Amino acid sequence: MRRGQIVAVLQIGGEFSTDDDGRMSYYGGEAHAMHVKSDWTFKMFKHEISSTLNNLKLDSYVFKYFLPRNDKTLISISNDKDLRRMVDFHAESETTYIYVMKKADNRLMKSLISDSGTPANSALIATTPDGSKRQKICASWENAITGVGQVFEGSKEFRDALHKYAIAHRFHYRFVKNDSSRVTAECTDEGCTWRIHASKSHAKEFAIKKVSGTHTCESETIKSHRLASQKWVASVIKEKIRDSPNYRPRDIANDLHREYGLSLNYSQAWRGKAIAQKELYSSHEEACNQLPWFCQRIVETNPGSVATLEALEDSKFRFFVAFHASLHGFEHGCRPLLFLDVISVKSNKHWKLLAATSVDGEGDIFPVALSVVDDESQENWHWFLEQLKASLPALDEVTFISNGKNGLWDNVSLLFPNSHHGYHVNYFVEEYKKQLDDSWSEEVKDTMVEHLKKAIYSCKVDEFNQYVELIKAESDKLAEWLLETKPERWSDAFFKGSRLGQYTCSVSETIAEWIPSRYELSVVQLVDTIRCNLMEMMYTRRESSNAWAEVLTPSANQKLQEQMNKALTLNVVCSTGNDGNSHVFEVCDDSVNVVNINTGECTCRKWQLSGIPCSHAIAVFDRTERCPLDYCAKCFTTEYYRLTYAMPINPIPDVLVPTVAGDPSHGAALHLSPILTRRQVGRPKEKPADPRIAIKRAVRCSRCKGYGHNKATCKVPITA
């Protein structure tokens, strides 16, 4: 036989019968022979069959065949790939039998399957108009129910498997018995005897005990919507809604029809989505009940900590937490600098984290306080800053760094009038890039960004003006935009705050790495996950600092060493101050810089901006035999670094299993009180209760004064 070609025997007009062992045999009808080539298309294949069968119209027919050495499972031919597979499967066979069946006969063919429980196969999966297989996803559900003896974890798992099995095999069922210890279900078709029973065994296993009858009611498509219950739809689309909250009901209906062959209308898809959203965000309701308890446990396990919960309308809330170890570390060791950031949690898209983060002597982030809110709004930021001020009453002269959005400029100046507030450099650079002309080449854009960065880090006004002029030479509009953004908020030449060389903060990336993105956490779990990572971070840094032998932290010591190397070539000239004390010196390099030892200032302004003596100051220290370490900012010393991490964050051992009232294993039960919210103004959104089911006034007899009847129906005998 020629390779890529087989001999096919067309069988039409007969019927199948099934033996006790599940083997199928074909009887009656007519037989015709034809060649089938592997390079044929499905359209050519149908045309050849039609010609062989005297130009029979094949619109109402389907084509089936058996695999070699398998006469229990019929396989469909519905597209080009199916046809090529059939030819490849039978390449070594002498003949191949192809059964031409009417679609109606195909729907009834399952009635011939024996009681052995042979599952439905891909030949019975409905097809779409383009010939491609539908229900690929639920193909694995065909064996969700295998037979007697199959074990499940419980009744719920069995019901889930039964539902999948019914969808895969396209039949409807109803429960005869349905509780936690036993489940009995039967097919809803009047002529179908299929029935299944499962219950708990002596070994406490939930297993199938009996399967009787066979299905005679399966169909290629499911026109009824009973299998697509709201809860089932919700379970199928839950993960998609988690990733795409704007998943439309119409798209849900289309996807379920394409993937499962189920036809849903708009309202069914909408209700399924509503249930999925409720299940996804049920952790929100659970958190509302646990948060008051969690606040109490934070204060109990970490004395001195602040945990505040405020209830809002529509079951919303604001939660603020600052652990005592973080507050102590900021007050006694960190730089007087706070970055205000918003952190988006990927696994909890309906919550935002507002964070106040400082920086330690090594330049690493040090989270001070955070708040869980529903949105980054001006009101939420104002509330967060109020809680921060109450937690740090001594906080007065501090430098804030933020993006300035959502009213932060006004709120910071209002609540911290003696503080300074500047831009986050990374945010400001990104805003600057948006102003660049699209017609510029990438090289020009990079040059303009470089000019901006040099203007940001310029210590003197004349240096700042120099780089602004370079920008202005390229674009007057861009230079004008820069000056309108108030350089005193972003350039070292004008900024009055103390950033000490720290311009950026990576707290968003750090906390995002701490939070698992594979599953959704409740607020309690979210905050406690951050607490666990903070606890580990503080312990690790505290232990590593114990090995330091230098006065300064390693990074600060390296910066000081770089300045000391630069100071070797400088010339120092003693100068007398106005008060007659010799504390002012002139240092010559490319220019003349004046160093005032008493005030800790140099006209180059690098000493004031970084907190570490510049090369000019170090040259003066060498001349006057002073130690440069005595003039470094205290936050860069190893002593202050250890003070930053001196206090530990204590664990909350029962955070995942709160004590519930009535639990005999705990002495003092704690009641989980839900958050109390104020009633909204206006008419309630929910439908009011039906007045017809209101409790009626009890009827009282006027003759005997009894209840439950009136005078006309009174049966109490009249006494003389």
C-alpha cells in the first residue's frame, strides 16, 4: 500500500451493540470501500465520502472510527488534524472502518454502553462550527467519577467531582440524599436509571458505595442552564476575576460557552461574578472582625506600639500600626528623614499601604509606620500623618520626601510646620521625562536627563543655574517648567531640609517582595507577614553590626576615606573669625573654600548636605590635629546604628488562630467584635423586608379574655 494512504470501509445504516465487557460491535447497514490520503483536507474527505455514497448530503452526519486494538471507544473526525491522525494511526492496518452516523443516532449511542462504567470519550465532545473541539478544559473531568470504591476527602469533594462529571458527560442530576455523611444522586431524565450513592465508611473515609444503571440521556450540547449554577460559575471564574477585576459578564458567558459548552445568559454570568467577588473579598469581612482583636494583640505582645483602627462607611476602615521597635529605632538612631510612599499589593488589589520609611546609617530602609487603606486619597494621607504625629510626639524638625500628590504638600506643612518637604528624586525625574519633546533623539533625551540630575545634586546656586541654562538652550518651555516646580523642593542648591545624601527609597519594592503574590491575604495576615519580615530584618542587622569594630558604619567609613584621600593635596590657610577665635579656615584647590569648624559648615556645602566632612574640612582637621570622626553626623556611627536595632519586634503567636469565645482550651475567651459603622444618609440600597411577613398582633377573645380566638369562635362554656 502506498505510504500516506489507507483503505477505508464506510459503514452506514447499521447500529451498535455492546458486550458485557464493553466491546462495541456494528451490525447491519451497507459497506463501501474508498481510499483516504493523509494530505486530504476534511472538506476533501467529506466530498469523497459523498461521492462514494451516491452524492449523499452529509450535513446531518458525523464520522467515527476505532483506534487499532481498541473497540470500546469511538473517535470523532471533525477537522483536518483529526483526519491526519486517523491515517497515521492506521498506517500499518490493512483496512480502517469509518462509521457514518446521523447526529441523532450519535446522541443515543451512549445507551449501548454497559454497566462497567466506561467513561465518555472525545468522540462525544460537541464541536463548534469551525470543526475545532470544544470542552478541552473539561476533558479531564470525564474520569472525575471512576466507580465503586473511589475515595474522597469528604462530601463536599464528592459533590464537586460529581458536578464536573455531569458537565463532562452532559447530563443533569438531582440529590435524593445530601448531608455530611451520605450523598445519593440520580439522573433527572425519566428514562435513565443511573444512580450513585456515597457515604462515610468505618475508616472515616467518604467513598462511593454503589453505582447503578447507565446513562441514556447524554447530548452533544447542554441547552439547560442547571449545571451552570451560580456557585460553580463563581469557582471557575474566580482566578480570572482576581487578575482582571473588570472581567465583563458578556465575556464570562462567551468563555464558558467556548470552554465548557454551557450556554449562559447575561444575568447568570453577572450573578456568578458577584458571588466570585464576594468569595474573593470575604477576607475583607473576616479582617473587619479580627482587626480589633489584632490591634489589642499588637499592643499586648509589643508594649509601646501603636495600633489604631477607624471604621468608615460602607464597611470600609483605616488601620495604622507602628511597632515600638520601629519608633524607638527612628528616634534614637535613624536619619531625621521620612519617605512617604504608597505601596500597591498585587495579591490584594482593593487595599493600599501608606508607609513612612526612614534610612539607617548604612543607607538601608527602615520602615517606621504603615497604614492599610482602601485608596490613596488626601483624606487618608491626612489621617495617616495625624497618627504618625501622635505616635512620635517629639517629631518636629524632620525632612519628608514624597511625590507631593494627594494633598501631601499641604498636609505635611499643616501637621509638621517646622519640617521640610522635598520631592522623591526618582518620581521627579520620571515627571521630567514626560515633558521631553517626542521629536528628540534618545541621545538628546539622555543628555537632558543628565543635566537635570546634575541640577538636582548641585550644591551651589551658580552650579544649578549653569545646568538650567543648558536645558534652556535646548528648550525654553522645559526650563520654564522646571522653575515652576519650585527648585527648593528638589535641588540641593535651595533645599533647606537634611537629606544627608539620601534621595531615593526602595521600600515599595522591598515590601512587595515580602508579600506573596500567589494568594490573597487578609489584612491581619498581610500586616503580620510584614511584621515577620521586619522582625527578621532587625535581628539580622543587629547581629551583623556586632562584628563591626570601626566608629562609623562600613558605608560611612568608606565615604570618609574617599574624602580623606582628596584632602591630601589641599592647601590650608588659617583665617581669624570676627570674634577673634581661630575656627575659620580657607582651603585652596581649584577655588577657595571657607571652613567653619564650630558651625560644621563649608562653602562647598557638601559637608552640610551629606553629614560627612568634605575634603576641605578634613584638610583643616589634619592641620589642627583634630579627628574627622568627631565631626560626622551621629546617625553614621556604629553606636547609633546599634541603637536603631536595639529593640526587637516580638512575635504574635496566635495571630492566625484568634481565641474565640467559648473555646474550652483557652481560659479567657476574647469576643471578635465586628467594626461598628455609622448608618449612611438616605434610603438603604438593599430591598426592605416584606411587610407581609411582619409579626401580627395576637388575637384575644373579649368574652373569656383568652388568646388565639375571638368571641365568635369561643368554645369556653358560659358560667352562670
